Amino acid sequence: MSGPDAAGSAAGGAQAPRTPTPAEDDAFLAEAISLAREHMLAGDGGPFGALVVRDGQVIARGWNRVTSTNDPTAHAEVVAIRAACATLDSFELHGCTVYTSCEPCPMCLATCYWARVARIVYAATRDQAAAAGFSDALIYDEIPKAPDARQLPMDRRLADASSGPFDAWAQKADRVTY
Ligand SMILES: [Zn+2]
């Protein structure tokens, strides 16, 4: 079974990352907050910014680009993580810290787990975001529910055929696990 098992996968990392100092945390987070403001004012999207940092080096920067790119997944953290992965030519970000101007939404939090980042540092809370019109409470509430109990209808069908891709994956000799 594959999944975002950060603890197990992190053991494969080559070197232990240097832990940022509180002053470094504040400086990187302040830049994320600046990105949020600047790019919102420029018309890129909502007021959210993020950085991916490893060993004191900024690997990538991101800011919300939902409305300017018609991409509902273009949240600051996702944008930054995609850019960081491209820069490092890797689908994992071991040892990286994500600095984000606001507590991650469920999508961005999940993305951080999938990317195996080491740590998240944030400024505004989800309650502050909700007060500004960016509530993700519904999604957080929906996730723990059974599929058939969610507001978004989910209908399971073709159960007999559903394991086909997994069977083919298991047989694929050159599969790249993650
Ligand atoms: Zn998000």
C-alpha cells in the first residue's frame, strides 16, 4: 500500500536538514506574507503566499493564482510545491519547510503530506481566513465522513473492474513507487 507516510519515507532521505532558527522562520514567513499582499494587489488571486525552503535556501515561491489562471488548485502552497519539485527534479521535498501566510486548506495540507515536507510554518489561522471570506470549514468537515454521507454526491460503480489498474501496477516491472 502506498501513501503519504512521511515518517517511513523520510528515513530514505540522504542528509538531515538543518533546523531553521526562530529568526529565520520569522523572516521566511514575513516574505510569504509579503508575497500574499503583493500578488493579490497585482490581481493574481487571493491574498495567500508561500515559500519552500531547505537548509536556509529558498527553493521556490508561490502565491495564489486561482482567478488569474482559472485553476482552482492554484493555491499558494500548491504553486510553491510544484515549483520546488520542478527545481529539485523530484516528487518529494524531504527536509523542506513550507512557509505559508495562512494555515493550509485541506488540499494544501494534503499536498504537503504527499510531498513529504518536513514542516509547515504559518501565520494566519483558518478562522482568520474564514473571516476574510475564505472558509474551508466545509471541506474539513466533509473529509472524515463516509463517502455516502458527504454533501458532494459520490456513487461507487463498476466494482468488479475497479482493481484492474492496481493489478496492472503490480505487474509493471519499471514502476516508480511513491
Ligand atoms: Zn489551499
